[in-house]
Amino acid sequence: MHASWGAVLFAILFLVLSSGQASVRWATLQAIHQLENPRNLSRPGPHGELGAYQFRASTWRLHTSVPFARAIDKRASDAVAVKHYDWLKRELERSGLPANAYYIALAWNGGLSAAVKGSSPRAACEYAERTANLAACLDRSLVAATR
């Protein structure tokens, strides 16, 4: 069984690394998860946020018809996180901004409109910096693990 898990991990790492964008997305989402809810607690946040990425109900509903209560299921939360990331990436690029870890996290935490207008609150900017730094470390670790 140990060998089959190793094969699965290798396949996942190969797929992630075969696309530079997929690697950036993976690292960014992992960083957001680590900052938002690293222990996957099921209790709601102060504004009703749920799940690994601390989604608000309105963000959840933007990407899925799955009941918001399912946000505490890591698999469901991961699926919505990928959709939200991809949506933010498209909107940032459409607005002429780079869709890097910093701007994704800035829009994730402080709102897309504020990120595009350059009016994000200081807390969102600090969150984006922490996310970008953590994502860079995670990305380097992933690359080193496959060498």
C-alpha cells in the first residue's frame, strides 16, 4: 500500500509541476488555507465564514449550487477554491493586473473591486503579502521534493 501512495503522490506532483500555472495556483491555495483555517475547524468564523478557505456564503454561491453547509467538507471547499481562484485570475487579468499570488490573495481577502481600484484596506495588503511569501515557500518546497 505504501508504494501505491507514493505512485499517487508522484502522479499528483507531476501534474502540478507540468503546468507552471497549476503550481502557482496550488501553492497560493495552500497558503490561503494555511492562513485561513489550517486545522479545518468546522465552526463558523466571525462573519459566518466556513471551511478550509473561510468562504462567505455569497462567494460560495457564486461558484456552486452545493449547500453552503458543505463548505466544511475539505473536498467541496477545495473544488470551490479552485473555481474562485480561476475566476479571480480571469478578472484580474481582464483588469490589467497580474494574477500572481499577491493579487489573488488581495482580491480573495479584500474583494476584487478594491484590488482592481487600488483601494484595498491595509489588513488585506498585509494578508496578501503573507500569502505570497508562504506560497513562494510552498512552491519552492514542492519543486525541491520532485528533484
